[in-house]
Amino acid sequence: MRLFALALLLSPTGAAFLPPPAHLGGGRGVAAAAGPAARTQAVFMHLGGGRGTAAAAAGPAARTRAVFMEADYYARLGVQRSASDKEIKNAYRKQARQYHPDVNPSEDAKEKFQTINEAYAVLSDESMRARYDQFGEAGVKGAGGAPNMQDFDLGDIFESFFGGGGGVGGPGGARRRSGPMQGDDLRFDLELDFQTALFGGEKRIRITHLENCGTCSGSGVAPGASVNTCSDCGGRGSTVQVVNTIMGRLQQQVRCPTCGGTGTVVEKYCGDCDGRGVQKRSKQLTISIPPGVEDGNRLRVRGEGDAGPKGGPSGDLYVFLSIKADPRFRREGMDIYTEMSVSYLDAILGSTLRVPTVDATVDLKMPAGTQPGTTLRIEGKGAPKLNNVNMRGSHYVKVKVEIPKSISGEEQKLIEQLQKLR
Ligand SMILES: [Zn+2]
Ligand SMILES: [Zn+2]
């Protein structure tokens, strides 16, 4: 189990933010020792630190709570908070050269590389960096927070490693095959009821994803079997063919047919996974929904996507949230809107309205002479700010004044008297 140090525990409804930790140097295992947190599914809004492999230990009966990592992106890149864009970029490149999986195959480096990518994705974007400076991680989570995160392109780094040319996946794409590739990210659509979106909660979901085969540890090779360098291509994965054309003899590089381009020949493949290194598994996860989420928000569960081929790291699971409408309330961001019918007499004389809010019914004073269509405001009864139930939006009540369609004879007389008065 690997979780980053300095985990901050939040109850689904309680909320607090600690100042960013002084460093987050890829520490491990602290959460594992932290009692209830040890059996916790880590759920992140886009930008979690650490890998959510904790989930693997979380059985169906596991008690769960949201674990949020308050990450210090500046410390990850080793720069000051006042660093210029150029300093950030340079620091990132320096670190990326050190930890890129194609350069540094160790497990720690893979994690480290991911964490610096996350840090850079935030700090290299002017508006995200500003939000992060102001609100910490919460500022760059959710609400359209990081549209480019998933699409974050490594091409830029590859160019600086290998001197450009070809680009990723181009003619030089073979170099990407050298390291284990990360598995696919997965999508899960989750519908929440209106209240859960407001105040958070837990949802159990069942997913099916690829996991590393336990028998062969993801290598695809039968235990004890040998893996030899392909003798036909000398381990290069490609051979040169000479073709006769009308323009003369041409040399052509083709994938080695003996080894299929891998450069190695496997004596015996793993029978449990048919040599693929991964197996489909169904799994139950408990997802902690932070308070204040909105329709279209995504939660990222680290490491719960598909396992990578050849023992590569797992992708992430993205939980796409949709929020069920509530017939009583309309929500816009942190604000809640309702309408209320009042009698024309109450509108003229003033009254106390009993307004149902998302918490409970609230008494609201409607002043005398309230005009039709007036909007009254109840502070602090709107939706919570994402991840912070202590900051709430407002509840707005639009007043609809009802004019009676039929009135009694006595009412008729009294109103006619009123009419003469005016
Ligand atoms: Zn296997
Ligand atoms: Zn070969």
C-alpha cells in the first residue's frame, strides 16, 4: 500500500484544510499505519497525490472515509513559491529527465514521475496556479478545474530527452516500448441524488478492470520459464528486408516476425493469463463523494484503471458524476433557487414565510409591500463550496403573488370599499 505522507482525514461532512505540508517527497506508508485510514479508498478530485492502491486491501466491509492529500506542488518540483514560469519549467524538465519511466525503471521513479507531472500541470497553467496559491488543492479540484490534466502531453519531454525528431509514437516510437506502459484510464458513470451531491457521502460501485496476473506478476511469462534474446533480430525487434521495385532495390525495416517486435523469445507463456500479464477482474469500490460536487465533476481514483501490459502501472479510474434533479430545488453552483406563492394580502401586509431549504425549513421575513417577482435571499443555506461544508452559497426565493380567481360576496364588497379609498 502506498499513500503519501501527511494525509488529511476528513469526515464526509466535516471539512478542514491544513496548510500544505512542507515536503511531500514520495514518502510512503504513513497512512497505512493510521488506524481507520489504513482501510480507506483514496478518492481524489483530479489531483490527488499518491496512488490509490490502498483500495486493493479494502474489502466490502471496509469502513471508509475520504482521504485527501494536501500536496505541495512547489516542493514536488523543488522550487520556491515565487518561482517564475521559466524556473518551474526548468525544474520540471530536470526532474522528468531523472524519473521518466523510460530512463529510470524503478517503481519509485514511476510514482515520482506522476507526482511531478501533476505538480507541473497545475503550476504551468497561469490560472490554475493562481487558484492553487489561493485555495490550495481545493482550488484546482473539480468544477472544470483541470480540463487538460488527462491530455497532458509528454511529447515535450521526449523531445528534450532524445533531441526531437519523430516525436512520440512516430518512427522512433520503438523507444516507448522499452519501459512498461501504463494501463488505460477507465470511466465509470455515477448518478448521485441531489442531497448527496450537496453534503457528500459514500457510494459503492462495482467495476471491472484489468489487474496484473498474480501467477506471473504481470510479465506474461510462465514462472521458471526463460526469456531469451531473439536470435533472428538480435533483440532489435526489427529486421531489414530488401525489396525489388521498378525503381531499384529498396531496403525496408520491418517488424521481426519471429519475436513480433519484442526482441525476446519466451520459452513458455503464463497459462493463467495466456501470456497477456493481465486478467479481467470485477471489484467493489467505495467512493467517497466530497460535499459540494456538481453535475459533470469527475473524481479520480488512482490506480483503479486497467493494469499496464508487461507489469506496467495501472491507469486511473475516473468517476463521472451526474446529479439527479430535485423537484423542490434548482441549483446553480453554490446557490439554490426556489419559488414561493404568497397571497396578495401577505404581499401587501408583510408576513413570515416558511421556506423549505436543503437543510430544514427556515422562517423568512417578507416585508410589507413586497412586489410580485421579488427575490428574497437566505444567506448560508445554499450548497457548500466543494470540499468545505463551512462555506455555503445562498438560497434565493422568488415571490409569486397569487391573485384569487374567485372571491366571496363579502370579499367583493370589502375590496370595492378599498377601491374607493385609493
Ligand atoms: Zn500470468
Ligand atoms: Zn526478433
